Amino acid sequence: MKKKKYKIGVSFIRALKKEKIKILDIGSASGNFVKIALANKWDITAIEPSVYAYNILKKKYKCKIFNQTFEKSKIKEKYDVITCWASFEYSYNTKKFVEKINNLLNKNGTVIFYISGNSNSLVMKILREKCVGFLFNRINYFNPKSLDILLRKKFKRKKLISDVNNIDLINDFINYNSIYNNKKNNSKLFNQKYIHKEVMGYKFFAAYEKK
């Protein structure tokens, strides 16, 4: 799942066709994307509020690393790309978060969001309190429409992809079977193409360009 997630983002960044790409990764955790960025010879800066994860980053990677929340950071450099791999959902101030992204991006810069807990997802609508998505300490739940509304004044959406559709899990649930059992279910009650088209996956990838 993680490999697929980053593959989408890497392909999008490469398609920008810039010689030198400067990236700010918000909520780097233990550095999965940092490792990928360095392998691609991108100039990456990481910001991670967890002291534990920050110490792991410092030991593993040679790049600029900040141990603080993005909203309170004093970063002043400009970037070509800012990435938020399932980190925007935990922001205590989404308006300030977006304003800061806008200020730190170069002209026509790109911000990438990988959103977990898509409020438009079929699995969350059907499973509700049974869905593992509600067990995390997320402060915000976004869907493509709400994310567009939040960003539309300063950004233009360039790409949107539904991910982690969870059809097998949903079929198990409505058939009174045990959920999250990782067993393949061949039911065709739900249409994979429709869920993908309507961006109803549990997660989604969205890229925006600064206006």
C-alpha cells in the first residue's frame, strides 16, 4: 500500500520535468518518502513533530530536518513541491496550514496531499463506527470536494486519484462475515470502476498547483 502511494507521487513529481527539485515533506515520520526523494537526488527538507521519529530521521538521513509542527515552524525557504503524506488531517489549524504552504511555494509550485479517511469513501459510509478509520486520532476528515473548497482561492487542482477502495472488506461486512480478515472476496456487488471514478476510496491522492 505504501509503495503504491509513493509511486503515484513520484511519477507526478518526475512529470514536472524540473532539473532541480526542492521539496518540503510535512510529517515525515520515520522517513519513507525522504528515502525515496534522496534516491531521486531531490533536495528535500523534512519536518516532523514527533521527537522519537525525528531522532530516527537524524540517524538515517542527511538532509535538513526540523522537529516541530508545520504551523509553528520558522521555515522561510521556498520550495517547488510540498508533500503531505497523510499529515494534513492532523492539523489543528487548516487555514494557517494552507496559508503557510502558499507562502513557501515557488511560483507555479505544487502541493501534494495523500488523504486518509476520505469522508466520501464507501467503506466509511457503510461500516461507520466499525471502520478502523475512526479509531485514529484524526482531527479532520476531508473528501475531494471539501479539499477543493479549502484550496480553491490559491490553488488549482491538477490530479485526483482514488485509492484503497476496500471492496472485499465491505462485501464481508454486509454478508455478516468477519471484517479485516484479509481473505479474498469475489463478490461483484460493488463496481470497482465506479468507486474509482467517484473517488470513493478510503484514501485519495490530490495534487494542486499554486495560482
